[in-house]
Amino acid sequence: MKRSSISKKTNSKLSIITIVLLVIAIIAILFFTSNKNENSKEEEGDLEQKEIVAEDPVNEESQKPEEVKEESDDISGDSNEQSKEPINKEENNEESKPNQDEKPKVDNGYIVDQTLPTTPTYIDGVLIANKKYPLPKDFNPGEDVEARVAFEEMASAARKVGYEITAFSTFRSFEYQTTLYNRYVERDGKDNADRYSARPGYSEHQTGLAFDIGEVGREDVWLTSEFGETEAGKWLLENAHNYGFILRYPKGKEDITGYMYESWHFRYLGIPLATEVKQSGLTLEEYLGID
Ligand SMILES: [Zn+2]
């Protein structure tokens, strides 16, 4: 019994030691394993840090030239332009979009591929014919009777002060304008012809209200700016509105009227309107608000 009890005690001691050793071993393994994990985490952290460190110099390098640029721009005063640039670009984009969608192509003031209307255009009761507002092909009123009467009154008034004026070209049909325009294009080229001769359908002469005026005996200056420098031409410029006419294509208004200065081309509007337009100093387009 004693022996067995001793051996039992020894056995139990051994098993306790074994358990303790096992526990120690487990703890040791666990500790080792966790330590290894932490190490690997640190390594990863190092990598991340290294990546960050590696990125930073790139960022600094990429920022530095800009800072230097900005400084140099400040000195040269271009920084304002630089800051405006994106805004302008946006504005341009906004402008160019409707241009592409809404505004048609223009050739010497004419809308490319425009079809002639079926009815003439009246703005505030005024029949308008210009590069933007053409007439129907079959609009064929002939010379306006009222305008002719007014012209004869003007001519007799001019005669009284010593100038013999005549209207050498008034109403022109679509067909006649076609012949005339083609002749001018052949002679001077399209770009030049478009400055002084209307394309068929666009001529104010087709309204029957336009009168090309010259002085008898001074045919040499008909259809030239020189007529405007003659005494007869000056008298007309100052007095035509009293008879219902205005100089239709004045000097320096080519961008608005579409035509070079034509000292000889007068448009009948009736005395009240002609007087108002003359006193306003505006072209008919500006006066009607269609410039
Ligand atoms: Zn004319």
C-alpha cells in the first residue's frame, strides 16, 4: 500500500509536471506565434510607410514646379490670366455650343443654303430687304408709284438749286438681279461683288423702293463714292429725307448694312420715317433693331 501510494504520488507529480510543461509549451508557442504576427505586421507597416515615403517625394516634386511657376507668374503678372483662362474656356464652350446648334454658316453676310421666303418681311410696317431678310423670288411689285412721285419732287427741288439729278436704276426683278449679280461676279469675283451688288432675292431694288441716283452730265461718277463728294451728292445727303428718302448704305456701316458705302443708293421710307431715321443717325437696320 505504501509503495503503491508512493508510486501514485510520483505518477500524479509527473502528470502535473507534464501538464505544466504542456501549458508552458502552449504558452510559448502562442507567444511565439503572436510575436511573429506582430513582426510581420510591422514589416507591412514599414512597407506602407515606405510607400508613403516614396509617394511624398513625388508629390513634393510635382508640387514644387507649380509653386515655382505660380511665383514666376505672379512676378510676370500672368497669374491673373491663368486664373481667368478656365473661365474663358467655359464661356467659349457655352458660346460655341449654341453657335453650332443655332447660328448657321454665313458667307459674306449671307446665310449659307438659305431658301427664299414665300412672303416678304415687314418690320414695324417697313418692307425690309437685306442679306438677312430676302424677298420671295416672285415678289415683283415694280417701281413704287409713291416713291417715284416723291423722287420727281426731290429732282425738281434739286433743279431749283442747280443740280440735275436722275434715278438711273430703280426697280429690278429677281431675274434681272440674277443677270446683274452674275455679271459683277464674273468681273470682280464673288467676294468683291457681294460688297456692292445683292444676290438675287436680296436686293432692295426688288422692293421697288430703292433709287440709284446720279447727276446728269456726271455719269463718270455714277455708282462711285465720288458722287457723294459732288455738290449734288452732298445736297442729296442733306435733303433727301425731306422727300422721304434716306442714304441706305452710309460710310463706315458696312458691318451693319452688309454693303460698302454707296453714295448713290437711296431708299424711300416716306417723309416722317425718313426724317426720324436721318435724325437718329442710325442705319435702317439699327433703327429697326435688326442689326
Ligand atoms: Zn442701288
